[in-house]
Amino acid sequence: MQKSYDPSKIEKKWQTVWEKKKVFQTKDKSKKPKFYGLIEFPYPSGDGLHVGHVRSNTAMDIITRKKRMEGFNVLYPIGYDSFGLPTENYAIKTGVQPEIVTKKNIKIFRKQLKSLGFSFDWDREINTSDPKYFKWTQWIFLKFLEKGLAYKAKIDINWCPRCKIGLANEEVIGGNCERCGAPVEKREKEQWMLAITKYAERLIKDLDTVDYLEQIKTQQKNWIGKSEGTLLKFQISNSQSQNNEKMEIEVFTTRADTLFGVTYIVLAPEHELVKKLIADPQFQISNKEEIKKYIKDSKNRTEIERTNEEKEKTGVEIKGVKAINPANGEEVSVFIADYVLANYGTGAVMAVPAHDERDYKFAKKYNLPIIEVISGGNISEKAFIDYGMLINSKNFNGMKSEEAIKAITTQFGKSVVKYKLRDWVFSRQRYWGEPIPVVHCEKCGIVPLKEKDLPLKLPKVKNYEPTDTGESPLASITKWVNTKCPKCGGFAKRETDTMPNWAGSSWYFLRYTDPKNTKKFADFKKLKYWTPIDWYNGGMEHVTLHLLYSRFWHKFLYDLKLVPTKEPYKKRTTHGMILGEGGEKMSKSLGNVINPDTIVKTFGADTLRVYEMFMGPFDQAISWGENNIVGVRRFLEKVWKLQFKVSKIAKTNEKLETLLHKTIKKVGEDIESMSFNTAISAMMILANEMEKEPAITKKDFEIFITILSPFAPHIAEEIWSNLGNKSLIAETKWPSFDKKKIVQEKVTIMVQVNGKIRAQFEAERDISESVAKNKAISLPEVQKWLAKGEIKKVIFVSGKIINFVI
RNA sequence: GCCGGAGUGGCGGAAUGGUAGACGCGCACGACUCAAAAUCGUGUCUCGCAAGGGGUGAGAGUUCAAGUCUCUCCUCCGGCACCA
């Protein structure tokens, strides 16, 4: 037995023992109840493991270690989300194949993860860029295609001119590229799409069935952006379409009650009708050139410029075209303006300047009429957007807005539900991603590969650079591109787009249940045993996109009866980021990145683990503080020394026993609520108390070490074995606490006079009010205060407080 | 602008409406030492010699009792943002 605590000697030792004895390898069959704990798998970047990974991995490691000790059959898997831009960019710079870089990085990650003693089942390790894995990502894509949920569309995509890549709406942050920050442009391109909007309603509704933090649910709902409103049709005056009916403009509004206040109609510049109107000879449009120029200009403007114009709204009237308000038959002018979005609602709005701020500003600028139809505001100053009483609205006058919305909708339109969520742009013009497994045949069109031809692997290329034309680097590999049509055997070309990063991570949690299956993405029986995931922890930054995408894939697979549950995750929590010492994000350029290896070397893995759990509330962002690590190391040193105090002649005293049982309770509960910092503080208090004792019993100390073991598994294992145990502490039982022992017999009763504490005394826990009152009154410090008045009221809180109101 | 979350010592942070500042860092003093480090002990919100007073972003309120509940306001962080 070593006298001094030397983590470098014991940590490696126990990691080897766990691995050899396969302690954390999970069986798919067990009489025990199952527990599936999941963390977001890391992207194996060249920078190596981040201290942030350590924080979230340790948290779930503590939870799963405790669950194992509580008798659960636990699955705690790990893998790598290895397709991604940094690796590809590295390949562009150096010419080294992404596959090779990825392999190298994974090796480093694996070693780092192992050095921290996480209780992963390493036999289930997965890697999204491994063909054996992405075969099934491609397979799932083909299912989407088969069911008509994957389709190709020519759309205006968000184009990052610097990354030379199309971005999903989700990847555009405030008009800028999420990765490089460059302003995003619009480009029209043929793209693969996934029809996530078909699942919008279920993605909202089923949130009621899961245990996510309220904040997460709200974010998901906001992103999907459901709104209920009315579709209204405005006919175009003096117009005739081919089937002899009048042409119409369809608008979407949530405020049908303001229909009588419409003074003009606005179309988005991209609206299809605009082109038709200009081309149609039946209209005498006097300013065609002006309109064309406006459309062209707005297309060239980036998102950023468009959104920056919040104050100045621009637009052009289509002179010669009028629309008819269905409610009163009056003619109103028609404008195009880019404050109206083409891809929301119908791409056209009815403008009610009196009751909408944007319309108000626009109307003021272009001198358009403003008609008040809801009373309660002062429209000569600003738009009145609240609900109120209808005026100037013929037979709807006097109705309340809520009522009028229903009535007007029934009479003139129909109610519909619209979502902000748009279909998912699923194409990337990049090399390092899953190839989309279809070919383009001149005869047969788009033809999916046959299942037996999956996986479709990536060809080796020399140049990874994306092209300015927006084509994937794969397009230049003619040998790979030219192929035979699986249907007719004729000449065909492969699709050269690859899938986005989100693809592989949208189903990885399913693969963990059956990672080596070559026949299916996962066996249904195994899925039935393991899913849903009992607890999923990850970063706040993945709460909208990854969570939404993976829920969508899961629901799709559920509809195909390939997975047994509607929702993948029963419970989702989030961790806060670890920031640099100054409070900024850790980054290479700031030079404030902490390498976990260094900390493990100087302080030990257990110290790093406990420190990261102790540093602050788990769900909040927190700055790294090198100074505070020493405190944790001191604590572990203290625990180490305590083992030499274990003695056969030691006797438990009541005080220590009470504290011990309180600590068991607190640590157990705190782990469940992720209050790791207070759990550790409770154990520090216990260690401090034990240190004061001349000797401690083996039993008491073993209980302490057991509850410490999920946090600091190596030192716990070493001490456990030093105490003469042949078994592993990782496989021992989580201790239970005795309710009776937690209750203290002696308590301190605080004596207040008018709510201020004036004295205190020791008493039996169940002291009665009258006894306490007499005792309190007899105290000289209390008498002094009571002399100042008459006792009006006495409040007694059993075992805690007695308060005299005078 | 809208929706969340948060404001507590020198610092990270604790507090089922019931002793504010647990635990840790730092600091001060003491012990050990030739000395230092390590370790251990004591102290550490603030004003005051003391008795006592004040104190959880600001202001009001509810209550015997408010960091905690209610209202108004300020600041910071996160998300969304011309969504009709």
C-alpha cells in the first residue's frame, strides 16, 4: 500500500483491470431493468479532446456508474461523428485523405477518453464515416426516397461564398454562415430535400410525452413556429386566366379581424404571380422596368442587408394592377416588397397599416391610406396591434377581435395552420460526407441504388477543393461518376452531392444497440430492449437542430415499423459550456485552450473529473479556473489519508453516523438532479468530519468510498482494494440510507423576536411548543427583548424556530 | 422587439418561505521547520470598543419571517428575429 496518493500509478492500473474484466461491457439480455444513458458523440477534430467533452462525459459517467451499482443493466456507449468540414478543409490544405486524418484523430480521442476512466462499452464504438456504418445512413435515405419524403427541388438556397457550400436555414445565423461567419447569399440550385415539414405537427405535439427541460421544448416549438390563421383570396380586377376565371392573390393572415382595414396588397419579389403579371398582356403595367430592377436588386442583396433594413422598407407598386377586397369589394393597390418573405405563408400579405407596424411604416413612406378598424389605439401616431373592438367593418362592427377572426374566416376565407419550419436542404457539394446513393439515368431518371450495392463508398481523389460553380469535388471523378443504371443497365451518372453532417448523427443512438449488425441497421428486438434512451445529455447548441432532425428520422422509422417508439429520447438535459479563464470561448486564436492531457498528467484524471463537476452548476456556462483545481486535489489527498485511519477498534458515534446517512441521501439525490457540485461539497464535509475523528470504522469508510466512486473511480477502486476487498467497487452495491439515522435527536431551536434572531438553545427534536416557549422565555437574551413589549403572538415551527411577535 | 435564464463576499458558488454566505479558492495569523514548501489549526460580508445596526441589482408589496413569493424597473447571458 502506497503511503502517498499518486494517480499516475493507480489510474492506468484500474483502467486496465476494468478493460480486462469487461466490467462495462453490456449484455443485450438481462433480468435487470435497463438504463440507456447517452452523450453526444464527439467530432474527432485534430485539436483533440476538449475539457467540455470531459464535463459532459463525466456527468453521464457518474449517472451510469450509479445506475449500475443500483442494479441496472446499463448501456453507456461512445462513438465518433466523423464526417465534417474541418477534416475536409485540412485535406484541401494538405492533400492528406480525410479518411486517414479521421483514423488518426479517432485514435487520439480514444486514448484520451480512456485515460479519463469513463465506463463506456468500448465494444460498441461506432464511427459515422465507416462504410459499415454509413451503409445504413444511405439505406435510410433510400427509405425516405421510397416514401416520397426525399425529393429534388430547384430552390433558392443559402450559399456561403467562402465555404462554397449550400447551407440549411438552420445553419444560417443572423444572415451569416454558421461556420465561417461570411454573409450568406441566395443561389438557385437543384438540391435534395427531406420533407420534415410533413412531421411538423407531430414534432410539436409529441413534446408533451417527453421529459425535456422546458426551455428545450420551447426552443423546438419556436423553431417549428406554428401559427394558426386564415387564407383569404383577393381577386385581381379586370383579369382573366385561361379557364375564364379571375386571377387571384392568396394571402395568409392571423388577423382576419382587420380585413376591412386592408389598403394594399404586398407580394414577395420572388412570388410566381409577379412574373405572370408582368408577362400578361391584359395588364397595362406602366413601370415594368422598375419592377424588374427591384426584383433583381433584392436578389443580389444578402440576408444581412435585407434584415438590416429594418427601419427603411422598400417596395414598388405594380401600376395597372388592382386587387379586390373580398369583404367590401373595394379595389386596393398591389406592391412588391422584400419585407414580405417568399417562403412563409403564401408569399403575399394583405397590408393593414393601422394595425401592423411593418405595414404602418411602409404606408407612411409611400403615402398609402391608413384605415382604423380596431378601436383602442391612436393610429395617427403608431399602429395599434392589440386586439380590440371592430369599427368601420360593416356588420362586424362591435365584435371583439377573437370573435371577428372566426366570423370573418368563416364568411370570406378558410382557416389554416402554417409553420416557419421548411423542408430540410439535404445536399452538400462536398467530398467528406455520405454519398447520396442514387444515379441519374437518361432513360429512367433518378434511380436509387440497390440495397446490395450499399455502401456506396467515396472514391479517392486528389483535389478536395469545392468548385465555384457549386459542384461537389466528386463531379470531376469521371471514373466514379460514370456508371450503369441499376434499372435498365444503360449509361448513368452518379449523384455527386453528399449528405450534410446531421445525417449520421440523426440515428446513431439506434446503432449502439446493435453496432455490428450487417443485415439491418439494428435488430428490432434489441431496439425494443434498449430504446427509448432513458437520459440524453448534450449541449444547448444542439437543442434545436440535432434534436429536431433525429426526432424526425426516428418518427419516420417508427412509421415504417422499424423502431418501436415514437420518440427517441425520454429525457434530455443540457450542460453549460466551459469557457476560458477570462470568460471567452476557448479557442486556438485566443490561446486559452486547456488540454485535458496536461491536467491528467499534473493532477490526475480523478482530480480533473471531480473538479469539472465541482466548478459550478452543471447546466451553466463557467470559466476555467486553474486555481480551484488544487482544492479538489487536496480533497482527494485527504480521502487517501483517511484510509489509514480505518481501525478495528474504532466505534461509530451518532454524530458521524447521522452525517454519513445524510450524505448518502444527498449524493444520491444530487446525482439524479445533476447537482454534482453540491454532492461533492457534501462529501467534502463528510471527509472533514472523518478527519477529525481519531479513528473510523471500515464499514463507514467503505460507504463513503462507494458514494465517491462514480466521481473518482480510480482512487475509490484503489482504496477499496487496499481495504482488503477482492471485488471491484464498480460492481458493488450503491448504499442505502437509513431514514431513522438521518433524523437528529438534538436540534438547535432559534428564538426570534419580531422575526429577528435573538437567541438559540439545544433541544430534543420533538420538543413541544409549550416547553419550547417556556425555555425560550427563560433565556436572558430573550427576556431583554421581550421586556420591550407585550407578546401578541407566538409562532412555533417544530424543531426549528420559535418567534415572538410583540 | 419577442421568448427563456440569471444578478448573493476578493473569486467559483451554497441556501424545502425559517441561523444568508455551506463547500472550495484566495488572504491573514498561529503550529511544525534552521528555513521554505507541503500539512494541520484559527479567523475571514460590513459598520461598531461593545451593546447593537446594515446587508443577496434598484424600488415597492405580501408575511410573524423574503435571497426565495407578487408587481415595477435596471443590467448581463442565451435563443429567435420583417414569420404577416
